[in-house]
Amino acid sequence: MNYLLSRKGRYYYNRRVPECFREFDSRDYIRIALGTTCRKQAAKFAINQNEQLESYWLSLVQTGQKHSQTAYQAVVQRAKVLGFGYIPSQQLAVGPLEQLIERLLHVQKANYNPHQSEAVLGGILPLKLILMMPSPVFGIWQKIKS
């Protein structure tokens, strides 16, 4: 994977939207400033950016939703401000349980508003979880939803 582009000493993540996702994301290219002049650091940032973008595309396909640049940028930025990388809810739901619990506990403790909660819990798309009682996560989830 080499999605790095260097312009005037600054690095960017640069990737063409794959044909299989064009129905859901009509952009031709994705270009994101990585905020560094160090190639090694830019490569690490690009890997992270690529994982987030591919998760986002997969979540669009799973739900049938279309890309909204404004909504996506807002929720990604909000998650970053709150100290989290944005992970779409579908990816969060099938990822490590510890990661989900950490985010649920954080949202509960911080008493976030709905916009903040959606950023930490996978935002734009609805979080679908199947929790069996008496799972400790179930009680936390019930408190957050109410």
C-alpha cells in the first residue's frame, strides 16, 4: 500500500475511490493532508487513514447509504477532538469487545450530547449490537440509550 503523495515537502494520503465503491462514494480521489514532512511518520498516518477509509466504505455498502462529505468530516473531526479515531458502528460492533466497552463507558462517564456520542460510537450509521443478558455491556448500553 503506497497512498503517499509528497508536495513541497508535505505529505498527503492520496487514493482513488475503488470502482466497487463508486455507487456509494462518487468522489474520484481522496486526498488528506497528513500534517508532516517526515516520510516515516506520514507512512504510519497513511496506514491509519487507509484503515478508517476502507471501514467507512464497507459501512456504506452494508447500509446502502451514500457518502456525505460534510457529515463524514464533521463526525471524524468530532471523534478526534474527543480523543478517538472515528470507527463506523458496523466495524466497532464486530471489533474487539474491549474497544467497544471502552467507548461505551467513556460516553456514559462524560455524559455526551447525541452528536458527541455518535462520533465516539460510530456516528453516521446506526450501531447494531446484539447483547445477551446478563452481559455487563447490556446495562451500560441501556443507560446510554435512555
